[in-house]
Amino acid sequence: MSQGDGEVSRAPLHRPRGALAARFTAPSERRAIRARPVGWAEKLRLWCRQNPVAASLLAAVTLGSAVGFWHLSLLSEHLVRSTALESAAQQSEMLEVVNALYSSKVVERLQSHGVVVTHDYAARNGAIPLPATFTIESGEEIGRQSKTGILFRLYSDSPFRSRTDGGPRDDFERSALAGLRNNPVLPVYRFESFQRRPSLRYATARVMKADCIGCHNQDTNSTKRDWKVGDVGGVLEIIRPLDRDIARTHEGLRGTFLLVAVVSGALLFLSGLVLAVRSWRAS
């Protein structure tokens, strides 16, 4: 710098080189920096922060619809099961009443006239079936004529010798015998797949009465001859397929599902309308 003439002289500027030059390069000479693309999750988060009312309404509609569909699904299953249980209980009571009526009004009256009452009545001229045999064959006939596939089975762990299939066949039947011996009043039931069909298995106790003791303790075909009144002699099981009930219930609830879908769609439309109004006011 020269002070004699009052002028200021500047040192010549030198153009930076290398890494330093890259830092001071003009913007037009720099390479374009590409921004990281924003994902849909980030866009959704930003939109929710900018539109809290619409976001809350959308969340409420979505959650409410999901809960509604879930509840209707549970309701469908509950309706099927409760209806099946009520139906099986009525059928079991009906068979019990018919058996008691046959025993008291038919068997006792005909026995007093010398009519033979036996399990092999078909092979004896003029004979009639025992009450247990009558119940077994009635259940089999109902099962053959039933369009729903319902089955009836009477079994015991002390069946007559002539009944080669009269004992328990599987775990449920063994559990039913044990449970009903422990509490003859309370039915034993289970929902499970039976012969590849969703089914209800409903078992009730066959309790020995005074008019049953004579036959079971005196008949040479009996495998147990010390029965007492009140003993659980066997189990009456009703096997009720549920596939048709499930199909009917789903068909009936289809309209309810449609109504929920319409309401959900209307709420979503209102959410969109709120968003549109807010955007219009903001602009």
C-alpha cells in the first residue's frame, strides 16, 4: 500500500485452486444436489400435522369400521353356537320324553299282557324293543332321514353284549361319560370338526330309573348287573353339523356388513369434504 499520494493499492487477487476452488465455485458451475425422495409414510405424517382434524376423523372412521367388522364376525359365531346349543338341548329333551313315554305307557302295559320286551325283538315274533333299543333305532332313523346330517348316538361303558359298537369311540365320548358321572345334570358339549364338518357334539346323561333296573340287572345280555337307581347308565349324544347354519348366518349378516360399509364410506366422504373446505379457506 502506498501512502504518498493518498491512493490505496491492492495486491492482485489469485484464483484459488484445488479443493479450495471447489468451495468458491460459482453456483452455476456447481453440480446439482439431488434431494432424497420423500416416502409415503413421511408424506402422511406431514399431512396429518397440517390437517389434524381431518386426520383424526379418518383415523376414527377406519378404527370404528375395523372394530365394527370384528364385532359382527364375533356376533355371527356366537349366534351360530348359541342357536345350535339351544336346538340340541331341545332335541335331547324331546328324545328323553319320548323314551320315558314309551317305557311307561307302552312297555309296562304290554309286559303285563305277556309281550316280550328285548333287544333282539326283530328276531322274535310279537316282541317289542327295549326302551334303549327304541332310542337307538329312533336316532338312527332320524339321522338317515335328516337333510342336515344330524346324528344321534347312545353309548355306555357297560353296553349289552349284542351291541359291539355300544362303547365310547373317541376322546370326547370318554370325557362325556366321565363328566356326566361326576355331574349328571350338566350337559357336556364341544365344538369341533367331525367328519370334516364344523359340528356341535352335545351329550346328556341317561340315568337309571326304577323301570330300567329290572331289565339291566336281570338280562343275561347285560355286562353289568348291579345297577342302582340314579346311576349314569349311558350317554345320549347329538352331533349337529354347523356348516349350513354358518352359511345362513353369513348370508343374513351380509346386509349389516353392507350398512357398515356405507356408513364408513359416508364418513370418509365427509372427511374429504372437510379437507377440501380447509384447503379452499387457506387459499
